Amino acid sequence: MTISFWRLGWRSLWRDLRSGELRLLIVAVTLAVAALTAVGFFADRLKGGLQRDARQLLGGDAVISSDNPTPAVFAAKARALGLDVVQTLGFPTMARASDAKGGGTKLVALKVVEPGYPLRGSLKVTNQPGAPDILTKNIPAPGEAWVEAPLLEGISVQMGDVLLLGDASLRVAKIIVNEPDRGAGFMNFAPRVMINRADVAATKLIQPASRVSYRMAVAGEDRRVKDFVTWALDEAKNSQVRGVRVESLQNGRPELGQTLERAEKFLNLIALLAALLSAVAVALAARGFAASHLDDCAMLRVLGLSQRTIASSYAFEFTVIGLLASGLGVVFGYAVHHVFVLLLAGLVDAALPAAGLWPVLFGLGMGLTLLLAFGLPPVLQLAQVPPLRVIRRDVGNLKPVSLGVLGLGVAGFATLLLAASSDVKLGLIAVGGFAAATLVFAVLSWLAVKLLRWSVNESTAPRWLVLATRQISARPAFAVVQVSALAVGLLALVLLVLLRTDLISSWRQATPADAPNRFVINVMPEQGEAFVKALRDGGVTKFDWYPMIRGRLVAVNGKAVTPDDYVDDRAKRLVDREFNLSNSAQKPSQNDVVAGRWTEEEQGAISVEEGIAKTLNLKLGDSLRFDVGGVQTESKVTSLRKVDWGSMRANFFVMYPVSQLPNVSATFMSAFKAPATPGFDNALVRSFPNITSVDMTTTIKQIQRVLDQVIGAVEFLFAFTLAAGLVVLFAAVTATREERAREFAIMRAIGAQSRLLRHVQRAELIGVGLLAGFLASVVATAVGWALAKYVFDFEWTVSLWVPLFGSLSGALLALAAGWWGLREVLRRPVVETLRRAAQ
């Protein structure tokens, strides 16, 4: 024969498309590419949006932030380089309405600005609630206050009314809709109030002990900004400069990225599992494709067509199919990523920049790699075997060429998956875990098949069970492939269900229904009994109540410590400021001791949060000396605690496990869920005017809204992996369809009834599904623990019911897939089955 490989490839492609033999391959590749590119498009646009808005999030091209007034040398250097400079300051304080308006009070985040603010971006304000938004470069005039809408509702103040801040009375002039340098809005728990720098002195709010955050923003040419940042970083290391931090486009304001980090990892995991499942489906479908083309290859080889031409034609056909399926996946993924943008509206800016070409190229590359790596090797075997062996319907063992293609393809596929994961730990655990799981499934299923024949007593067992057992044990290789493929598919589904359940549960537990929504500080010791009684009289029965002590760490193991002793910036800041200390004989219920032991009323002992212990290089047995109001106390670290800072509970870095600390001045703090009684907060503040009450209701609602949006996106993409898993189950069950047809043809020829064969088929499917489901559940528990501990950082709970439910689910899914994929086998006429068996 003299025919070019591309003509033969086109003819084969057209014939196989019409016959539907490529349908499963196309679906598997399309699903994988769609899942990966959907996440890729979204991540690419989100990254582009963050880069575009980075200067606005900073409020300039670079920012110098500090806990004290910014040293004048920084502003002088910036102006010397020709940069624009604007300084702002902020701190929490209480705002109140006039007595004529009810005298309501609320904690606010006060921001003081000066002309020129903001250097990048614009303020978005409105003149009345519900009025159109206005972009402006102006700032509040002296005597004015611009506020956020929640403040107006919280203290019943209207536009034009007087707002009291300290000793100053300011007129509410505008409503702030958005400020460019605030970052992610839900990270700020209090409504914003913005005033002119000229009004600060009149408020008398800034006192020597006040904790104020100072920010100096600069803007100008990129080259000059870079020079300034380099100089500022060096200057910040100077021992004469304390508490100064330099924020640039690379390290400033990461709140938005941190908020989406865990959800992005889970979305990446779902996409990875969809790709892994698709690889299994492609391999199974390609095996069936190769088996169905034995007769075609036999005829071509007998007619003299060379192995090279046959191999090239199949490579051409699979390349075209790979491009087609990958293109469909890219289009589908691009459409799906818009759903992510809609689901996360408000959390991310819907006006994101257009995506680049990288997700398209990555999707096409992944689709081709997937199809050529796992689909082409078994098909190449058709051209690698002698004509006689092909006529005997035996593809044979893998040849070096096929092994080479498979090896290179698997390596390339794993590399692409690691790149797509965007997290080394996530990629290694997912890819490595599934590779190891596949080997475990193969070994265990082989042992199970060996034990199966021995465990069934053929003299007493029902005939259908005996025949089903013989069919499975007579084809051990087929059984191992089928059980392993089913187990891999079920592994992904069980793993995602478990992770999704625990991940969402951990998110929900951060803001449970009874989570505290009020934090009250500065309660004086002599007010303690009256304050607790006021809470109980108001209907609050459950609340946190702890002393709050301000202390500075001055020595570790007898050696004085200073910020210069540490390299880490956070460690320097911790040593340079006072800690919030507390004491309690009973360990806080939301804290877990991870090292050492908490002993009630142990004198000279101290418990440290594990994170701060790691930052400051502290360990069990270390001696810490704190200076508390001039009184120095020496204590030994006897335990390390794991603190859930998202629990909405009262938490402390350092605690003394005693009920009383004599000779130490302290105030008290409380956290509780406020009753719905109108006027409760105002009455509490009137009774105890010195306290500071933080209303977290808005913050909790915002966090819950964010979680609902993220969970919606996670569950939406979960459907991709569910679909890929079902494709794998279908491919695994139908992989031995022709072998079953020949065996059933022989049984029917010797008198077996369709009812008996139906029972045999069901028993085989249920048995295979039970085994696969059990193996998948056990391995999913192990892989899920690794992901929960090392990637998602949440507690992993394992239920003994998981293997049972996994086994039952595997049996039901295998039975359903078998009914759909194998129903045609039992419906064939006897003559047709005999003719097929004789071929």
C-alpha cells in the first residue's frame, strides 16, 4: 500500500468521530482542560487586577508606616528625590452623637488626612444615602467629617448633624463609599471617619500613650521610587530608627490575596484532581479504542502498510483530537471563569483586566500532553506487533517506543500539574499521593483477587456468585485494572467530599451562630462586678472575661533582649512594643496545648502561643522576664498553646496559669454576643463611660458573606471533578465490555439464561465497587490528613463511617455505571454474540 499517514489519519479520524469511539476521550480531555483553564483564567485576571490596583491599595508608590510619627529624614529624602509626599495617621476611637440625637456611641476607625491625599486613586463619596457616587481628589474641609454609612445607622446621625470626636464637634458632610488605600474593606472592623489634619488638635484624642498608626506615602517616577525604597529599607535597619516599616508594591497590603489564598488552593486541588481523573479515563478509553481497532490494523498490516505509517497516522489523529478537545476545554473554561467572578462579586473587583494568553497556551499544552501521554501508548502498540499477533487479537506488551512516550508524557504531565498547583506542597501531595495510591490499589486489588477464589465455597454458594467469582479470578489483570481505576475515581470524589466538608466546617466555626460580636476593653477592676451584673441583667449568659495586662519583654533566660537581637521584622516589632498579657487558672477552651502542660495555679509559670514562640525563638523551659508597669516578673515557659485567632474569642499571646497576679495593675476585657434588646450598647456605655466597645456585627456579616461566596465557587468547580470521576467510573466499567460480551456469548450458547447472567454481572460490579470504595476511602483519609495539615491548615476529623459509606457508594456507582455502559451486552441477540465471539 502507498498512502500517506496524514490521509490515513484523516480518514480514520472521520470514521472514528462518526462511530463515537472518540467520544469518551474528547469528554475526558475537555473536562480536564476546562477545569484547569477556568481556575487559570480567574487567577490570571485576579493577579492582573491586583497589580493594576496595587498603587491604589497602598495609597502611593511606596509607604513608610510606623507606630510613632514618621522620622523627618524620610520625608526630606523623598522630597530631595523629587517625589510627592503625603502623611496620614489613624487610630480607633469612640464617636458619639449629640444629646439631642440620643447620645449614641460607636467605635470608629479615625483617619486624619492632609491636602494632596490620596496620591494614587481617588476617593469615592456621596452626598446623601442612595445618591450617585462621586469620584473626588478633595478631602474634608476643616470642621467637617466624612463618614461611612454604617456609622450613620449605628448612632442615628444624619447628614449635616454634629459628630463628637473627643472635645471637637464636626459636621457630617459626606458619606465615604470607598477609599483607595484602605485595602480589603472587611479587614477593618470599625466604620471609617475621615477628618482634616487641622482638626486633630481640637479633638485632644492624641495623648503620649495613644497608639496611633502613621503612614507616609510617596509617589513619582518608578526609578526614583525604587531608589527611595532601597534607601528607606537600609535606613529602617538603623538602630536609631524604631518601628518603621517600608511597604512597596511587592510587600504591601496583602489582605485580599490572603483572604482568597485558602479558597484558591482548594480550587487548584479540584482542578488537579479533575486532570488526574481525566488521565485515568483517557488511558482506559485508549485501551478500549486500541482493542476495537485490532481488525483494522490487522488488515492494514496484511496489505503491507508499514508500522511507521500506521503509528504516524494514529499520532496525527490523536494530535488533532487533542487540539479539538483542548480548544473546547479552553472555551468552556473561559466561560466558566466568568461564573467565579460573579460568585465572588464584592470580594474581587468585577472590572478585572482581560486575561492573558498564558491560560490558553497552558490549557492546549495540558490537553495535548494528557491525550498523547496516556492515550497514545496503547494505540501505538497496534503498529508495533507482528501481523499474526494482531490477527490473534493480542496487542502485546508495551514496546520501547510506547514506554518512551508514556515516560516522557507522564513526566511532562506531572510537571504541568505541579505548575498549575501554584503551591509545591499541594502539588506534591496531590500528584505524589495519587501515584502512590495507584500502586497501593494495584497491589491490594491483586491480593484481593487471589483471595477471592479461595474465600467462596463453590459447593454451597449460589451459582451466580460462583460464576461471578470465576469471571473475576479468571481475568486477574483486567480485575486489577478495573478495581484500581474505580478506586482512583472514587478516591478523588471521597477526598473532595471530606475536604469540602471539613474545610467549610472550619470556615463556619470561625463565625458560629453564637460567636461574640462585642469586644469591650478598659473595664476597671472596681467596675468588674457591676459590669458582669449588667451583662447578665441584659440577657448575656455566656461571655469571656479576662484581665488584660500590658507588659514588655525585657529578658530571655536572664539575657536582656532588644530589637537588634532579631532579624525578623515581626520579632523586632514584638520586642519593641508591649504585649497583651493575661492570667487565668483554667485554660481557655478555644486554646489547645501543643507542648508542655498547663497546670492550674502553678506559680512562676507562663504559657506562650506557639506562633509567637517560633517568631521569638522561645522554647519550653525558657525563662521570660516581663516589665509590667515598672514591676518585673520572671516566669518559666511551661506550655505552648495553639490559638485560633479567627475564633472571635478573647485570645492572648502570653498567659499566666493562675487566678491572681498580685501587685500587677490590670484592666479587664470581655467578649460576648450582644442581645437584640434595643439600646443595650448605649446603656452599657452610659453606665461605664470609660470602656471601649467594639461592635463586630458588621465584620462578622462581611466575613460570612465572603465565606458564602467562596464556598459557592468551590462547590461550582466541584461539579467538574464529579463529572470527571463519573467518566472514570464509566470508562473503568466498560473497559472490559467486549471481553464480557464474548464470555456471555459462550455462556448463552450452552444454555445460560439472561436472568442468571444479569445476576452474575451485578454481583461482579457490586464486588468490584465495594472493594474499590473501601480502598479509596482508606487512602482518601490519609491523603486528606496530609492536605489538611500541610496545605489548608485546619483540624482533620476522621469518622469510622467513612470506609462503610465509601464502600456502599462505590458499589452503587459501579452498579449504575455498569447498568448504563453494559446494558447493551445482555441485549445482543445470541447469533450476534456468537458471531462476535468467533471473530
